[in-house]
Amino acid sequence: MNASLLYPFIVIAGCLQALGNSMNAQLRGRLINPWLAASVSFLPIVFVFMMIFLALPTPLPTLDTLAAMPWYAPFGGVAGAVAVFGGLAFIDKVGAGPFNGLTLTANILTSVAMDSFGLFGLQGGGFKPMPWIGGLLMAVGVAFIARVTPDKGAEKDEGHGLNPRLLYPFIVVAGALQAIGVVWNAQLRGALVNPWLAATVSFLPVVFVFVFVFLIRPTPLPTKQDIAGIRWWMPLAGITGAVAVFGGLLFVDKVGAGAFNGLLITANLLTSIALDHFGWLGMKQMKAGASRLGGAALMIGGVVLISLS
């Protein structure tokens, strides 16, 4: 198959990734307890991947591949889940554009650093100026996108009075962990051979952590009215976001990492700005003015520089 024929699927995966964050925020709003919402979001992922693995149980890992697996590889899903939980808890406070812009920039800068310095078993490629210039453009673009947040010109969340910009450091860390999680997941897949088994093993600790914390902190709980307001698509938020993860597993070796990440991030970013502009999926409406569109253009330019390097 011509690799270019896969581009539409990658673009769709990027759009779904952005939609998944907003869907998670709506799920959290209905289920009240963030740990319950996270558990509901991730449980369908484990079920789907486990069913696929049972249907396609081969190939299986060998003792040699298991022995070569780094100890941290099974925790790639946990690292990546921090960004999902951040979206679930914070995206409605800062907006889809700033949230996804920050996570994507932190993600790609962390990826560039891991490639440059050979972190987590990667082959170090040394310092190359173009990726860092691209990352700088992305950071400037995020600054323009994040100039307007949902609390500007509106009341802050009742009982909190928290400036959404105070959440930015956590969101940046979440984006960095998302990039690290991709590398750990790749190493887990190399050790377990079967990608569906690797996916199941990656997401199982995530579900365990969220369910365990929920059992410790089971309150607050949703009311009957809250549960009645759950739309059919809200519990599918985790699966929606996971499409991008498995798009990478299936397509990145066919189209190349630069083209894959460039298309995925661009689709994610533009979808995020559209979500804010039109107020889709319950997001607080923030018009895509010159500042946001200019920031998006800078981010896309940065992605292009990184992809071509």
C-alpha cells in the first residue's frame, strides 16, 4: 500500500485525540469524582485490546525478549495517562487550545531531547539545531494561543478562584510524560512482540491505579441527575484518544516518524482550536482570533521544521 494513502487515517487519529480530551472533561463533569471518571474512561480500552489479543494471540514473546525488557517499560501507559487525566481534570478550565498546545509542545521537545541525548535506550543523534528551532516556534505559538483563557472576561469557577495559568506547569509535565510513555510503550511492544498484548499490559496498571485511588477516595459521587446527563459517547473518550496510540503502532514505520507526528499534531491542534471556537462538546467558547490563528501557524511551522530534520 502507498504510504500516502494512510495520511487520512493519521489525520483522523489526531482529530480524535483532541476530541478525546474534551470528551473526558465532559465525562468528569457528569461523574463528579475524577478517579471514577478516569476508571470509566480506561476500562473500555483494556476490554477492547484484551478481546483483540484473545482473537489474535500470536506472536508471543520469548524468554529472551522478556529478559531484555527494561523494568520501566510496563509503565508507559501510566506515564501517558497523566496527560489524559490532566485533560479530564483541567481542559475545561484552560481551554482545549492552550491545553493541547502545551502538551504537544512539551511532548515534542521531550522527544527531541530523548533523541538528542539517547535517553531511555534510544540511540543518541547528537545536537541538531532545526528540531530545537522548531520547538521554540511551537512554544511561541502556544504563548499566542494561551493569551486568552476561559476565565478572561468571565467568572472563575465557583468556590475556587484559581487562575487557569497556574495549571500550566502540570500540563507541561503531563506532555513530557506523554512523550516518555510512547518510548516505554515501544520498548514494551518490542519485548512482548504482540502489539495487542503490549497494549493490554500497558493499560492494565493505569486502570488498577485509578480504580484503587477511587476505592480510597470514593466521594464525591454523581447523583441520579448527573448520571442521567451522561451522553452515550462520553465513556468512549479513552478509546477515542487511544486511536492515536495505535495509529503509531501500526503506521509510524510505514510513513516515517516525522510525517506521522507532523500530521497527528497538526490535526490535534486545529481540532482543539475549532473546539474552543465553536464551543463543541461543552467547551467554553473562545473565538479563534488573530492571536490564536497566528499561534497555530507558528506551531505548524515548528512541526514542519522538526519533521524535516
